[in-house]
Amino acid sequence: MKHPILSIFTIAQNRTLFVTIFTLLALVVVPSLVPSLAFQTAFGAEAESPASSEEAVSETTESAEQDEENIFVRLRQNDTGEDVALETSILVFSSADGGLKVSLVGAIHVAEKQYYDALNEKFKTYDAVLYEVVAEKGARPEKGSQGGFLGFLQRTFGTTLGLVHQIGSIDYSGENMVHADMTPEDFKKAMEAREESFLTMYARSVGYGIARTRPNNGNSNLQFLSLLFKRNKQKELKRMFAKEMCDMDSSIEPFDSGDGSAILTDRNEHALAILKEQIDAGKTNIAIFYGAAHLPHLAEKLESDFGLTRESVEWLSAWTLE
């Protein structure tokens, strides 16, 4: 999962918090003030029927020759060009002799239950699954845990879209699940070494978000608000956020000062050190389960430092948009 601060930065950039607040107003405050609207505006009354496991999780395996801009997360379209699913990739790298395989598994923190069920089954097939969470060494999030205040925000956001939260859905209890992230103390030291602070990074992130939305800011905010009062708002909000989540540049650029950052680069380096330990221990089929913003740098390092070659891409449907 993302460190809480990175999640807050991403929310600030993509205006998720703005929409979430007004969504909560529409779903909670408005019905309480106008009882006759309760069944028209409450989320539960309009929730679409969940897709079956077969429908919600579509898997496609393709060669590694893909559009670089869409290699980690993408919108899948139907024959008429309509967005039908938000998908994340499992990008497989292998050694020249085929004796070592490392898969980058893109994490999305709120998704459909079938998506996490599929990931849980896939994780059982790896010798080791390296996962992210800035916590004490060896920390294992408990399946069904609430994830604190940040988890509450993410669950609220997910519920609004008819989705579930990663922490409550991924099973971290398997013996092959390996904590591969920094401790809070190590992360603090990494930030101090780079003369970074949460305040400056937050300001940089918000400034970037303002800069990229300024030309259409007024119109886009009105469009966001208008979605909250549509009968099919769940579907429309999912489509809007899916487009935002596919914009990799908006997730990475605020933290890329030329020589990286603690929140992305240093945490990645820590994960790669754990990867080397697992390889040295004889593990030959390893997954790295990290947020999509981490994956471009990790992919580059797997090729340059570990001598691996990209082999194939498998896509999993995280959100259905139809």
C-alpha cells in the first residue's frame, strides 16, 4: 500500500479529496436534510449489481512489446471506443536462462472484490511476494483490518464507487508474503538525508496539481459536482477517477527532483535489496506487489541492475466501467 503521505499527495493532485467531500455531502447530508430524496441519493439505493468473478476479472497475457505509457495501468476499451475497465498489469521479467522470474504486480488500493480474490490466488503461486507498507520490520496487515484513518478515507471513497479496500481484502498471512518496505525510522532518515519534508513535498504536489488543472479548473470542478446528482453517478465517478489513475506522470512528477525521492526512489531501493536477499536464498519465482507509481523505476532497475528482460504482460480488471 502507499505510505499515508503519498496517498494524501495523490489525493491533492487528482482532486480526489475535493470530490470525496462533496460526494459525502451528497450521500449523507442531502438525504438527511431532504428525507424524500434519501432513496434517490443514498449510495446503497443505486449500487449496481456486482459483476460475477468471471466478468469482473478478465485476464489477458500479451507480449512485452507494449505502449510504454500504458504498461502499468490502462483503460480497456470495447470495439466502439468506450471505456469498459480499469486494468493493472503483472509485468514479468526473466533471466536469459529462464531460471529466474520476477513479476511487478501493480497495486490499486480500492477495487472490486473479485480483483483482490484473483490476486490472492496468484500470490499463492510465487516463491515470495514482496509487499509495501511503511511499518516496523516484518509487519503484516491483517485481512479484514480497517487501516486507520487513511483506511477510513479510502474505504469511504471505495464504498462510494461500489469498491472494497485492499487492506481488508488481500491476504498477507501466507508464508511467502515478505515485508519489503522501510520502517518509519528508516523512512524518516531517508527524507532527512534528502532534505525533504512532508510539508515541502505536499506543497510541491499541490502546486503541480494546480498547474495541470488551471486551464479548465472552473469547468472541471462544475463537471465533478454535476456528477454527484446524476442517477448513474457511481458509474460516472468511476470513469472519471479511472482516467485520473491512468495518468502516471501526475503520480510521479511531483516527487521526481532529478535524483529521485525518499518516498519513491529510496523505498524502491529498499525493496530491491530485499529482492536480492530472496534471490540469494534460492527463490526463483518472485513478485513485487507495489503501487503503480513505483513500477517504472523498479522496471528500469530489474533490467539494468539484475540483467532481466521483460517477457510478458498480463492484465487484470480492477474496476468494471460498463
